[in-house]
Amino acid sequence: MSKEYLVDNLSIKDIIEFTDEMLKVERDKKSEKNKVNLLKIIPAAAAFVFVIGLMNFTGVFSIISSDKIPDSYIIVNGKLIDINETHLELDSSQITNADIEPLKYMVNLQSLWIISKTLTPGEDYYLPGNISDIGPIVGLKNLTELDLTGNQISDISALAGLTNLKKLYLLDLDISQINDISLLTGLTNLSLAGNKIDDISALAGLTNLERLNLRDTQVNDISVLTRLTNLIYLDLFNDQISDISALAGLTNLTFLNLGNNKINEISSLSGLTNLTNLALTNNQISDINKLKELKNLKSLDLRLNPIINGQIEKLREALPITQILSD
């Protein structure tokens, strides 16, 4: 039965490994029969690929195989990957832009992670990813989850048409604008943490968002968040925010991190009664009386604020089940 495979820049070593895996030849040194079979297969495969190269084909070739072998494969960084996989994880610290070029054929992918999985020797953080061009994923319309964290990506225009995405993780990239995700209205989870973003107006139409991470950005105007009333998780740690009035209507929030900003007035939080976790660390807050209404709070961090004397004690009385961290 004829099967089709996709191949990109195969070396003789690749051909040997490819043939070995595809036909599952037993490398039993005691079996002369298997040795003879392998010696027959390798030259034939090499010759076939060579002919394809001369004819300037696109890298698609057929071999005879058993029905146990999946219909087609691509090779990414020397590894065979079933073209019909729906989930794929790649270590971005071990691959290059050229390595992800074959991903364009994996149109059935629903979940794709291209993230670093290699720890820096002797450290507890990951090596940076090598990917800067995500053009090959532009046609992967079935993606519902995409994680590109920690790469060298500055252009995310390839994402504009991936309208089936539900979860998108773009942490610690080199992006400064997010207009290209404005039409991804199906998103429920979005992380843009660690980027040089100062304008988030493109989020206006993403009203299905439930979890949004904007920590460690340059955002100061969060007025667009008034539209995102389905949010249950919002992380705005270490931004440039002073006015949080836009949060007043986000009554579904259970987690809110506003630490390390420039906030001095928090009355707009008094109606967020579903909050269970609230962080206000390192701001300019002096009056915390409005927080007495947040009866469901389990954790409240008020450290590094110039709070009026006596208000912490009164708040503890008003919120007996809340773990309150203070100076």
C-alpha cells in the first residue's frame, strides 16, 4: 500500500534513521537477514530522495509500507512527527525557524506549544527560545491552544486568522503592539506578560476572556477592561497603573493582582464581592476601609503601602476568615 511522507533536507543519516523507524527493521546483530534487508533499503531510499531533489520536487515522496504506518509524516529537527497529530510540543531552545517550516502541513493541529524546556545549567530558569518567525503556523486554522512563551518573536501577524483559538500564551516575547489579536474573539485565556505593551485597546472585542495576564508590561490605561465582564482572573502586577475605576464592573473576578503599581484610591473594588484573592502590594494606598465589603476574601496582600494607623486591625475584625499580609 502506497503511503505519502513529507521530507525536508534529508541527509544520508536522516534517511537511515527514517528508513529504520518507518519499516521497523529489527537491528539484531545475530540476524544476518535483517542486516541484508537494511543494506538493500538504504541505497534505494537515498537514490529516490536524490532523484526528487534533482527534479525540484516539493519534498513529498511515497514508499511502500504496511497498514500499521500512519498516512504521513514530517521531520522536525530530525524527528518524525505524524502529520495528523492534534497536539505537539517542541523545545524552542533546541530548534530554529527552519525547523518549524514543516508545521504548515499539520493542518489538524489543535494544540501547539513551542516553548523552551531546557534549564540553564546550574540555574532554575529556562534557556530563551530561538524562534522569531511564526509564518509557518498561519494556516493552522484548527488551533485552539497556542503557547509561544519565551521566544524572540516581534511580529504576531500570523495569528490574525487563527479565529478558533481559545487559549493564547505570548509571555516574554518582543512584541510592542497587539492589534493582530483583535479579531480572536473566541479567546478565553490570554497572557501577554513580560512584553513592551502600552496600548491594550485591541482587547475591546475579546469579551469571552475569562483569564487575562498583563503583568510586567508598560500598560497604564486599563479603561478597555470595562468591556471584559467575563473575567474571573486578572493579573496587572508591575505595570504603570494609577486609575483602577475601570474594574468596578468586573464582578465575576475571583483573583486580582494589582501589586507594584501607582494606585492610591481603591473604592472601585468595593463591589467585587466574588474576590477570593486580592494583591495590592507596593502601591500608595492609605485608606483601606472599602475593602470591608469583600467578605469572600481568603487572601489579601497589603504590604508596602502607607496605610492609616489602626485600619489594618479594623479590617481584620471585619474579615475574620481572610489571611491579611501587612507590614
